[in-house]
Amino acid sequence: MTDVFLYTDHAAFLCESENMEHDHYGLGRESAKCPRCQPLVLWDPERVQKILEHVAAHILFDKSLNSSLELCGLCLRPTPNCVFYLRKGKGVGSSCQVDLKKSRCPNLRRFA
């Protein structure tokens, strides 16, 4: 089943089927697979490092990808489809963290 996007002047709406399954991040199972690989390569959503490694291999070595596009390192969509916002971590010595509430990407996961 393919998702249907409806666009207006100011908003985009995603229509899903009632039986579409979601993982515990609320994302559809479609985002738990590589968008380029045939045969299908499924990702374990808990292993974000492996997703990054897999997508990076496509970006570096897949000659069919348009190298002039800035591709997302999680899903291979071109800029500006995916947006990542950073926020200051809690505590004095904490580093920046990805703001999961503001950021958007179909493969957005919590980075450990």
C-alpha cells in the first residue's frame, strides 16, 4: 500500500490506510527498510548505527544516485525533505542532541 500525500497552499497531509502498522516510534513499517535495495533490506530500528552505515554506503558508492543532491543520511531523500534540529542537552556538561519533536525524517530515530 502506498501512502498518499495531499498538498494545499500551506500544509501537507498524509493519508494512511486503517491497517497500516506502526513501530513503537509511531512510524510506518515502510520506513524500516532501505528505499534503494532490491531485494528488500529491512532495518532493525533499534540499531541506528547500522542504518547510518548502510545509507552512507549508498551515498558513497551508489553511482545511480545524483551526487549533486544533498541526501539525507537516514533515508536518502534530497534536501529539504528532511530537517534536523538540535537542542542543548540537559545538564552542565551535556552536548547537543537531535530534537525529535521538531526534526522530520521517515527514518528519524533516537541516537544513542
